[in-house]
Amino acid sequence: MVAAGAAAAADSAERYWPRRVRWLMRNIPWLSGSFAAGLGVFVLVGWWLQRAQWISLLGGLPPMSPNSAFMAVLAGVSLILLAPVAVSRFQWVSGRLCAGAVAVIAALTLGEHALNLDLEIDRALVTPTEALLDHYPVRPSPHVAVGFALIGTALLTLDKRIKGRRRLSRMLAVIAALIPLIALLAYVFGTAELYGARALYPYIGMGLPTAIALLALSGGTLAARANDGVLSVLVAEDSGGLAARRLVTWLFALAVVTCGVEAGARFGLYAAPIGSAGIMMLGIVGGSAFVLRVSLRLSRLDSARRAAQAEIRQSRERLELALRGGELAAWDWNLKSDEVVYHPRWAEMTGYRPDEIAPHIDSWRSSVHPDDRDSVEKALSGHLRGDTPEYESEHRVRTKSGDWIWVLARGKVFDRDPNGEPLRMAGTALDVTERRRLEDELRLAIRARDDLMGVVAHDLRNPLGTILMQASMLQELGSRGERCSEESTASIERAARRMNRLIQDLLDVTRLEAGRLSIEHAHVDTVRLLADVVDAQKPLAASRHLELRLDVPATVPPVNGDRDRLAQVLENLIGNAMKFTKAGGRVTVGAAANHREVVFCVSDTGTGIATEDVPRLFDRFWQAKPGAQHGAGLGLPIVKGIVETHGGRVWVESTPGRGSTFFFSIPVATSDAKRNG
């Protein structure tokens, strides 16, 4: 528990570090610019008030020249104006003017040194007295001029919009930082050769205030674009950021300690070899401790990263399983770039390979059916405006094969900018083609039912009216003592049979749907069955002026089935054939053996069946021409149900305008069936 608590505390501290460094990076340019400008003003006031201590900071050291102080003020102001990410036009112009002035003054100073000229720019601000100057010249030394020239140019190229200029600015700032850094180390270690041509006293090199100001300006310029430069690693929340922050901290601490030890030796607190030994010991012990600590922290970060990656992988797998189980295709839309990341399921739904789908919103928009685009865009724009809590649309999408599928798309904006503008949106797509097909069919298991009700009402009303009318006539004849004619009784019988057949068909459909259609299997003589059915239907064929022909070889084997039900099948098929065959046509009934089954056929020379109607012929309550009143649409579904209950199958071949042939197969009777028969 203690170790876990310590680790948690370390993690919390490490997360806090980048925030502190980021705050420091944001404020370093302002702090550095203010410090350099303030130091420059302080030195200028010292020159104007003739205060030797103010212009050199420490007694006996070289002063900061007035021009150097003035350039420090201009460069500091420029850094303050140009460092922010967002600057006004006034800031941009003013900051670049100040930086340009620094570069020009430094360039003129270098020209004076190179050409041995005196342009008198050294006395533009101050005319110092001999007592103050002693033997120090007012003109900045060449390496001071070089340092300010680099800083001025670096500030001029500090442009956030152009990456190449930012890189040049950082490079110039780094070079400019080396010049004052060498001078400061030379001051600490007493090495006058590093910062001047003469001995330390007198000195024509770089004054201590100048070195400090230049170093501050260089650091501030580097930090001004730290987010996209080499210093960005200091604020990174990763292993590189951790190592960089701790290494920089250790190096600064080591530098401070080294300078302190050297200063103690120079002040005579201990011998120089002792100080060197102490620095060596600190470097070995402290460096080892630093390396071990950073390594331990990196190992912990790697372990935590591996655990996080494993958890992310498991989460992705669970999400993938959930999407696969729900047959959903996820998508993620970046509204700023219009880039869309699709789940592989989307490619499967539309028949493409994943690499064939462009990751852009235009590829999706172009796939939407033209008739659905307006409604889709309306739903989408309404959600993007915030009018609806989520986006939902059911529309058609084109597949690779050119077909159309129905898709139910849902999505939601989950990221908006401070102004409320949507940034990212994610959602899912579900293929609902099958559901739409079933709904269409249901609208048709309903329209057909309504049509059936109308047909049933019509078909029952006619025979019922006939029965009522004939019954009334019988009652009237009975009251007069007269006998009923045979035609009247036949009419009543036909009406009753018609009603009975319709009711029987409805009952058969109900039994078929419930799986309760009764079949009594027995040996059935195929030739005799066909002959009996054809003979029974010939009077009806003759009344319609149709030829009803039987074409069956005597060698056709018997079948195993229910004779009455098979007769019902044949009667329905023959009745349908006669309905759609004009007078003078022919209906042929036949059968032939085919391996272990007998194939029955009923063909006609009628109008035939349209190709698009063939798949729906055996649907319940369906009619090719509902308005023609050819029946309730139950005959063929009953045929199909009876045949399949026998273990057979039914199909049709038709040519529009030339007639149709209906086939059905029934298993051949086995020896057991023959004995049972």
C-alpha cells in the first residue's frame, strides 16, 4: 500500500510538472524581454547619472555600453510584442521595427570595427566623462555587436506562420546564446582570453550586464515558439518529456554548483584541487542517482503504457465484438477536415474492399440515393445546428455492384469549439434492407388481405343471394301448391357448393399456416387419378369452349399420398388454366416417372405469366390482377402447401402470350405404401 501510494504521488507530481513547465515557457519571453529591457534602462540611467556601479553591476568589471543598453531595451520590447501567438497589427509592426533597429545598430557597429571608422553612433545617447570611462571605450565590442545582430535577426524571423522562419529564428537564438554564455563562464572561471583580447583589467570585451541581457534575450526568443521547436519536448507528457525535464534540471543544478564551487576556490575558501574533486564526486554520485531515478521512472511509464495499451486493445476487441454482433458499421467524422474513418463493416455492407473507400465525407454523400439526399442533409444539418439531440436517417446507399441497400444511420456530435461549432461526430450504420423488404411484404400479407376480404365478401354474397332468391321462390311456389323446378334446385346446389369451396379454401389455408393440414398416405393409382379428375372437369371445359386433354402413359407408377388432396391440387391447377385460357384454347394434363417421384403437369395455351409475377405466384392472397376478380388468391398457395406436405415440390414455366405449365412432384409409392393401400 505504501509503495502504491508513493507511485501514485509520483505520477501526480509528474503530471503536474508539464503544466508548470508549460506555464514557464509561456511566460519566459515576457519575463526575459522585460528583464533585458529593464536592465538596459537601468544601465542607461547609470550612464546619464554617471554611476559607475550601475553600468557594470560589480565594481572593477567592464561596463555595459550605452548602445548595448539601448539595443537591449529595443530587443526586450520587440520580444514582448512578438512573442504572443496572437498579435495585433500594431504589435507586429512595432515589434519588427524595434528588432530591425537592433540589427541596424549592431551592423553599423560591426562596420565601424571592420573599417576602422567612427560614425559617432556611440555618442548619440551619452557623452561620458573621462573619470567615468577610465580606459573603457563606449563602443560595443565586435562579439557584443554580433550577439545583438543575431538577436535582432532572430526576432525579425520570429514568424509563427512560416515554419522555415521559425527554424531560422531558433538557430540564430542558439548561436547568440553561446556568445554571452562563454563570457559568463569566463567571468566565473577568470578566463579573460574567452571574452577579450586584453587581460581582465582593463577590458574591451563584454560587460557582465551585456552578457546577462543577451543570454536572457536568447532564452526568451527560443521559448517564444517552444510548442513547435526543440524546446517542445520539455512540455511533452511522455518518456522524452520526462527525461528532458529531469536532465535539464540536473544540468542547471550541476552548473550552479560548479560555478559556486569555483567561486569559493577563487575567494580562498579552499584549494582549487579540492573544489575540482568535489565537482567530480558530485558528477559521479549525482549523475548516477539521476540516471537510476530517470531509468526507474521510464520503466514505470513503460509498464503503465503497456497496461494501458492492453486495456485499450481489450476495449477495442469488445467494441469490435459488439459492432459485429449488432452488424453495425461505426464511423468517425472530422468536420474541419471532412475526413471520415470507416469501420471495416461499412466496406462489407457496400461490397467494397476497405482500401477502395475514400476516407472523405464526399465519398459517403455521393453514395446516397438521389431521392434521399435532401432528407439526409436536412436531418444532418438539423443536428449539427443543435436542433435535434442526435442525427438519425434511413436512406438508400449504392453498393459496388450498383444495387441499393437501405441503411439506418445514427450519429451525434461529441466535440464542439468554444463558439459551439461542431468539430467531430461519430455514429453507426445498420443495414436494414431485409427489414425494409419484410415491411414492404407486410404492407403487401395486409393489402392482399384487404383485397381478399373484398373478394370473399363478393364471392359469398353472390351465391348467398342466389340461395335467398331461390328460397323465396320456393316459398312462393309452396304457398301456391306448385312444385320447384330442377333448374332452381340445381342453382341452389351450385351456390351452396361454391360457398362451401370458398370456406374450405379458407380453412385449408388456416390449417397450412398452423401446420395441421391432414394427409392420409395411401397407394394412389396415378393414371386412374388423372382420368377421374379430367373427366370431372370436362363439362366445365366444354362450357367454356376449351379442349381438355389427358396425356399420360399407362406405365406411370402409383404415388404415395392422399387421393382427395391430390385431386384438389389437380382441380385447382386445371381451374386456373381454364380461367386464363381464351375460348378455343387447350388445357393438357399429364404425368411422367422421374426416378423416385412422379412429375405431374398441367399446361395451357393461355395468356402466360409475366416474368416479374412468377416469384409471387404461390404467395397467399396474391393475385396478378386484383381488379379482375379471378378468385381469392388461395388456390396456388393451397396447391403448394398440399404438395410440400406430401414431400414434393411445385414450380412453373411460362412464356407470356404463349401459355404456362405448372409442375408438381409426388414420391413414388413404396412397397409398404402399396400394402397399406
